[in-house]
Amino acid sequence: MIDSHCHLDHEPLVKNIEDVLSRCKKEGISKVLTISTTLSGFPKIIEIINQDEMIYGTFGIHPHETNTDQLSKDEIIKKINLNDKIIGVGESGLDFYYNNSDKDKQIKSFKNHIDAAIELDIPLIVHSRNAEIETYEILKNSDNNLKILMHCFTGSLPFAMKLMELNSFFSASGIITFKNSTDLQNTFKELPLERLLIETDSPFLAPEPMRGKKNEPSFVRYTLKKLSEIKNVEVDYLDKITTENFNRLFFNK
């Protein structure tokens, strides 16, 4: 298993990281990708990825932070080139649900992250909430070689089908285990196996049966199990497929 999206720089994960990683290894998790969201938090990401060979990282500015953190394409590229274990751009994108940042600033930041991902030829981790039309239009009008990973995908089926035309990958989070997520489960039924990844988004969004607790990467097994039920395939087979998908997307393997 690979947790394709977590936040190891958040508490309580960061202060318990040795135990968190130990539980990951016991569950058979081979890699975790810890995601950058702010400029000021990036040094901690660098520190964390150097703690264990199984941890990789990204650099990017979350849409919530774009009022204060605005970086050019070249500034993003410079940060990513600081360490070989920084393997993705993001998370970046559009969040018009909370609107914690100005829409125009979110869009400007998103486009700069896209340009950086294209130039570096590494995946873009996309956050999209209540912004399906704008997210799709911006991605559609970008370079055809852009590698897109829709993190914690909760979008509609029509949105997913449009993104499929852009060769997007889709990451399932613990939300697919929730009892009220029937529409999302039905969307994932329609997505091809070769485009699926799994994630925790920990310490947020703990899956059933761990809801109410702080999430952690080892809980990704619950999402894998639920996704296997949705896709009507064996857990071990889906584990193999989602691991291969991650390695193909991020390491061209």
C-alpha cells in the first residue's frame, strides 16, 4: 500500500512520527507522500522526508493560503529542486467552498503551479472543492503533458469523466467509507482501476471504522478495503494496482 496524500507535518503525527511510521510498516505500507501546503511549513517537510526512506514529499501552496503565499513558477521550481525526494507539485487548486482566499489569487497561484509541474514533468496534486467548472477549464487549457492527480476526489461523475479525457488520476480518501457517500462511491465505480490511488489526507478525514479519531497513514487500509468492495475486486489485487499506479505516475515505473 501507498498513502498518496498525508500531512506528517501536522499534529499529532509530527510528534509521534516514529510510532506512526512503525504502524505503517506493520500494515505493509511501502511509501507515504507528505504534502506541502504553505511556504513557511516547507522546511519541516524537508526535515520529515529525510527521516525515513519511505517518506516522499511535495511543494506547493494550498488555495486557502494564496492571499499571503504567492509564488511564481520559477520560485516553485527552485523549492522543488532542493531535494530529490520532492516528487510532486502541490497541493494546489481551487476551493470556492470556504473562500479563505480571494478567487483571483487562487486562480493565479493554481496556474503558476501548473506551469511548474509542466516544466519539471512531475505530477500536480489538485485540490478542488465547489470549483468544478473553473478547475476543469484551467486544466483543459494547460499543456497536454500535464500529469494530474485529483486528491481526495469528491467531485461529480460528469466532472470525473471530463477529467478522464485529460488522463487524470483520482485518489480515494476515507470519505468513500462514509455512510452518506453513496454518490461518490458510484462515481468511483465508473473510474478505471488503472487511474486510481488511495490516500488518508491524515490527520484529517479518518475512515470508518476510525471516524472521530485522528487519522494516520496506516488507516489507508480501510479505504483500500472499501474501494475493493466498490470495484468488486480482491483487496490484494487492488493494493497491487494502486501501488503500481502511484509508481507509474510519480516514478515512471
